[in-house]
Amino acid sequence: MAPTPAPAPATSRFDPHFTQNVVDAMGPKTAPRTREVLGCLIKHVHDFAREVELTTDEWMMGVRFINAVGQISDAKRNEGQRISDVIGLESLVDEIEHKLATETDEIPTSSTILGPFWSPNAPFRENGDSIIMSPHKGQVSLMQGRVVDFVTKKPVAGAVVDIWQASSNGKYDFQDPENQVDNNLRGKFKTDGEGRYHFYCLRPTPYSLPTDGPAGVLLNMMDRHPMRPAHIHLIISHDNYKPVTNQIFPDDDPYLESDSVFAVKDDLVVNFKPLEGDSNAKLGLEYDVLLVPRDWAGKPASHL
């Protein structure tokens, strides 16, 4: 009996050379990293379109969506970054950028997303000052802690703790000029010789992402809420150390498990406690930071 012939290979429904032709159209002056990133992006976008068999109407909807992101953005509103947050891209990039293997189970202070509300204009303030400049309905808190070398556990003097947060109405200063002065709830503090810092802030309040633009449309399409858990933003930096950008979250917040931008990490969840003996604050928060020296490579990653 004659053997059964092997089936003929399936013919692709789409031009198998098209995507590579698009990638190869990049000229010889394209930088190597640009060629790598854009080439990979083109391949993934084309594969996505083929996988879902994207229709012309759906493609045009995406074009209009991208146009709307640009049209609503300005110096005070970064809708493109907000879209990246809503689909988890900024959190993923942060994880890739800051993944660090260590010799023990101990890890440095985690990073998380910057978000769109940081300002380079926050003023330096003295330890013990308050960043509360405008009326509010929140709970004043004394936040304090130490910045420590992750490797030696010695204090890091002269580290800069850059803090910003929304007010009790859920808005940042430049979103709310009718009720907040410039740099309300913002400030930079330098650690002392023992690596310590302390200042007065508000216990943070949960708030909704703006839903009047493309981010709101996208959340609605995916049947997701726009809420962010209460949080305080921080950037902790020193010339000799790798900076840390993060957010810290009260441990009783109802949105910890469903943050609309996927920024919560276990070691960034903190506990505000009743504070006695301080006429300026009702609550206290202890928050220490472990910074990694710039020249420390960490434990080599295992490939097993």
C-alpha cells in the first residue's frame, strides 16, 4: 500500500513578506536601538492586526482615539501618559527598568510609576515644615523616616525627598487653581546627618482619574472603574544612589486591589497611626527608604 502523502503546507491568507518589507524600509542611517525598537513595534502591531482581523472601521476608530489623546493634552494634562497607565504599560516599563536581583530576600524600596502630576518647581523646605498651603478637609499627618544605604545600612545624609499629593478634594494644585495655591502639597526635603526627614502632609484621599477624555472612554469600554487608591508620591534621590520614584498607599484603602493604573505593590502599603503629643497633627506615618548605590550591580540574575 502506498504511503499517504504529507499534507501540503497551509497557504497564508496574508502576504507573508509585507511586514518585513515595511521593517526593511528603514534607511541605513537609522540608529541601531531605534531600528530594534521600531522594527519590533511594527511586527507586533502587524501581528495584532492580523490576529484580530482588524476592520477598517476599527482601525479608523483607533486613529481618532489617538488624535483625541493629543487634542486634549496640554501643559497641565498628559492624556498619553494616562492612557499608558490605564493599560498598565507604565507599570510594566517600571518593572523592567528596576528589576534587581539580590543575594537575600531583602529588597530595596520599590519603585512605581511617576504619573502625570509631578512638577519640577516644587520648593525646598526645611525639615519639620508643612507642605499644606491651602484650606482642606483632610487629616494632617506627620510623616517621618530615614533614608538608608541598602548595602551597608548606613544613613544617607543629604538625600532629597521630593513629595507631592492631591488635596482632600482629590485634585492636585494645578488642576484646582480656584482652591489651591501653586505648590500646595508639594515640597523637597533633605535628610540630616542621620538620614532622617520629617514634615507635615495630609493623609491621602482616593480620587478618580479624569473621565472626560480618551482615558475615560477606554475605561468605560473595558467596564473598569477610574478610581485610584489614596496615595502620596515620592522621589528619593542622591548623587551616589539610584533614585527611587514611588507612591505609598494607606493599608485600609478600598481600591488597593483594583487600582486603575496598577501601581500598588505590597511594600508600598503603609499604616497611618494615631499620633499623640503633637498639636499640629492627629496621625503619624513612619516610612524608611533603602537606596541602592549607583555602582552596585546586585546579584547576577540566574538563567536556570
